Amino acid sequence: MNHFKPILDQLDQYELDAMLITSQPGAFYATGFQGEGAALVSKTACRYYTDSRYLEAANRTITGADVVLFSLKSPCKELLAQAVKELGIKRLGFEEDYQTVSQHKSYQDALSCTLVPAQKLLSTLRASKDEEEIARMT
């Protein structure tokens, strides 16, 4: 099960065009997939970026998003930069509690948009459990 819709529903409240989710707990919440990768949730597209180790499982598990393969030839940040331009993203939320200063700087350098701290968007959504999440806990 994914949570793209609840995230999408919050974008306007946070004045965001999209949300970049790079932490494992955040990406699992968004996609329902336990692996390594990053999710981009925008008003016009949802994407999950991962490498070849997780590609097959991600394609089997994730619904409601395109699974995009990154590699040494096509690094994740380059693919994200292309998506930012393609999707017209001007304000991109990010999980400030999970990024180091160095990571944040590398995203700033790579992406042609304003990065907006938006950890609260995900934290608030993750704190409220839906029926499926409650069933998994019991």
C-alpha cells in the first residue's frame, strides 16, 4: 500500500509543487516498498528512483508511481534534476531531519528549484495510522 494521495493532498498546504522523500522510513511510507531509493511525489507524477539491486522488487511492489532506474551513468540526482525541469517544480519539499548539510548542499547544487524544509508534512501523516497500518501492527 502506498500513501501518495495523502502526500499529494498536503502539497498545497505547504506551498509545494512536489515532495522529495529520501529517508528509508519516509520512502517506505510513501511507496509501501522496503528498499533503497528516493520518492518524488509531485502534482503531475509520482516516481521512485532506485538502483538495479531493487528494480525488480520495486516494480512488483510499487503501484501508483513510475519506478526509475539510476546508475553510475545516470545518477539519481541527475534524474531528479531532469524531473524538476520536466515537471516544472519550483518549490520542492525535503525531509530536513534526514539530510546532512553535505547532502542538502549537493541537492541544492543539482536541482534548479527552491528546497523547502517539509519534514512536518510526512511526520504528521505518518503519525496517523490507516486501517491497513493498524492491522499490520496487531
